[in-house]
Amino acid sequence: MSLSFTLNGQPCATQAPDHWTVLDLLRDGLGLMGTKYGCGEGVCGTCTVLADGQPIRACLVLAAHVRGRVLVTVEGLERDGRLDPIQTAFAERGAAQCGYCTPGMMLAAKALLLENPSPSEHEVREALSGNLCRCTGYTKIVEAVLAVAGSK
Ligand code: FES
Ligand code: FES
């Protein structure tokens, strides 16, 4: 099938097999390896990307879903060589250990901050509750998101 959508601020026109998920499209079709495969069953949140500003689980959603939408992956957080404040906060606060969950965590946080620029700690924890960290680094992750919220 043919697909046209906006990917990280740029128009993208490509082909994909009908059965591909968004994760297949990003990694196998477009070579964007920042979005990670974790469980493949919609449980861990590692594959989280944004579609029209909303977090989706790329392993569960068919690639056809992106047609006409605005997709943002971790590669799209940086703009003109400048890191997104969420990326800076994660780095400065030590919120990434092995880093495998980090792209999905940052995009879940981005979605939250787009909707609610000043979340409480409870709201941050709730927004990230579907994203699992195998390194159990939740405290620093929450601190990083709150630091971004506090800087606005
Ligand atoms: S890989 Fe998609 S939710 Fe786990
Ligand atoms: S930093 Fe290792 S899984 Fe979260």
C-alpha cells in the first residue's frame, strides 16, 4: 500500500505491506531505529510514538493508521541540532540507565506536556504508567519530566 504522512516535520511518501505495523514501518521500512521493540503486545510502551500529538503503541497499530497524520518519533524531538528540553532533562538527571525504554518514555512525557504543561507528580506518574522501565529508574524519570514542567 502507499502511505503519505508527515514524519518528524517532513513529508514522507512510502510503500509498505498491508500487514505491517507502525513499528515495522519505522524500523524496517524507514530505518528509524530509535523506536524500540519491547514486548510486541502493547504492554510495555517501549514503542510509543506520537500520532497527531497522541501517544500510540507502534507495535499494535497498523501502518495504514498513519496515512495523513503527523507522526513524531524520538528522532523528531531534536530540532535544528537542539535537543528537546525533555531530552536535556533526561540526560542531566540521569533518567536513562540502559536507555531502552527512554524513547517511549520521552514521547509519553511529550504527549503529557503538550496537553498539560504543568502536571503534578501524580499526573506524571499516571501518564507514564503504561511505560515500563526494566532498570527501575522511575524516580529520576519522573523528576526529569517535572523539571521540564517547572521550567515553563
Ligand atoms: S513493544 Fe509495543 S508496547 Fe511493548
Ligand atoms: S533505562 Fe533501562 S529499561 Fe529503562
